[in-house]
Amino acid sequence: MLFATIFLVAFVILGGVVMYLSKTIDHGEARFDSSGKLISDEEKHDDE
């Protein structure tokens, strides 16, 4: 019974940490061109 209680408390704490980090860390995908340089979203394209 004690093990189950410790497990549930640890699970809730870990879930809270994961939820906090998911809200504070920027999510996204880095894009690279064929030379390996990072493609920035701020770059202007000719077709805009």
C-alpha cells in the first residue's frame, strides 16, 4: 500500500513538471537548407 501511494504521488508530480515544461518551452521545428544552414522564419521571400 505504501509503495502504491508513493508511486501515485510521484506520478502526479512528474505529470505536473511535464505540463509546466510543455507550456514554457517553445515548440517547433528547425528547418535547414541543403548546406546545413538554419532557415529563419524572418527571411523575406521574393513571392511575398
